[in-house]
Amino acid sequence: MSLAWIEDQGDRLVVVNGNTAKRGALTPELYDAIRAAVDQAQDERIRAIVLTSEGPFFCAGGDLNVLIERRKLSEDERRARVDMLHDVIRAVRGSPVPVIAAVEGGAAGAGLSLALACDLIVAAKGAKFTAAYVKAGLVPDGGLTSAMARMLPRPLATEMCLLARPVEAERMAALGVVAELVQPGEALTAAQQLADALARGPREAQKVIRGLVGQAYEQFEAAQLDAERDAMARAVAGDEAGEGISAFLEKRKPRF
């Protein structure tokens, strides 16, 4: 079975993360599907894009088995790999139609970055949002720090990044980050209902509104994406990441 695909549902596209064996970890197939959906959304028939997972967890972020192999690459090659993720984040931000994340279970690491890049998040009660990088001796990427700076109090962003403490969907909803909180198993249905509501609105006005909102942060985010890329390219080859990734894969506590 494919690790990601697009379902055309008339006036919306649903991108499905099919990497259920690895809790929705990011894959090149998912990157391709998201970029393809954004390209298809140039068609005026499409009014929204929904990102969802076939499994019980939205996205666990980077696959550490892939990252441990990345340590063998040159720094320029590692930067290029991070840019692949950042190109997807830019595609979501630059989509001609709103993008909605339907989060079941949770979003971690770059999966959290992807969710926060969307215009709206629908989350199941009890779903957990985690900036898990530090557990593996890594640093945030995918625009996570710029998104957090816009959406969260600084103490909470610091706590999430330094301690990797998960934040439940209920708290994210109270902070206004999650647009709708639903019962487990209902996130996709609720996201589709949001897409239906958007489809009844003025497409061009929505596009302009999204552009205006995005412009308020655009320059900061562009610079921050580059800063995150450089930091991750260095971190993934460092001794701490070597120990952190190995400990995770070996199911033991890291010895930093």
C-alpha cells in the first residue's frame, strides 16, 4: 500500500498519510502528495485541502531510522534534506486554498510543525502535541519555532522544546491554536465539515485574507526556516543526536 495518497472529494482534496506502521512518520511520498494537492488546488473547483492520517496518530515527525543514516552525509547534503521538509511547509503556507489538519492521537516533532503550518487544526480530545526533538539530541525544524512564536506564550514554547512535554489538544484549544475539539475518531469528519463551510464562502476573498495574515509573519518565518535548517543540519551529525537516536531505536534512556 502507498505511504500517502490524495482523495478527490469534489470541492476538496484529502491528503492521507498512510504510514501507519510508523505512527504517520514523514515520508517522501507524503511530501509529494502534499505538494501535488497544492498544485491541484489551483483548479477553482477545489476550495480546501485536508491533511489526515489513515492510522490513529496524525504524524510522528521524522523517521529516526532515516535520520541516523543522514548522519553519514555532508552538512550541505543534510541541509538539502531539511529543505525538502521546508519546501513542503512553504507549499502549505502558500496554498491557494485553506489547509486543514485533522489530528487524531497527536502530532510530534516535524508532525507538529506540519500541523501548525495549516490554516486550521481540528483535533480529537486527548490528542497530544509534542516538540520531541530534544529527546533525540535534535533541534526543531519545519518552521516550528516561528509558528510557536506566533501562537504560544514563550514559557510554554520553551517548555515544549526544552523538556519535550506533550500538550493536550484541550489546552491548545484554550489557547486558540486548535480551531475545533472533537471526540476521538471524529477529527476527519469535522475537518470535512469545515471544508464544506469554506466552500460556501468567497474563494478569492479567502485567498486574499490568507495572504494578508501570512504577510504579517512572512519575513520572520523565511529567516527562521533557514536558521532551523542550518541548526538541524549540524545537530543531526552531532554526538548528542548519535546517542539520542540510538537510544530511541534501542528503546533505552539516552546518556547525554
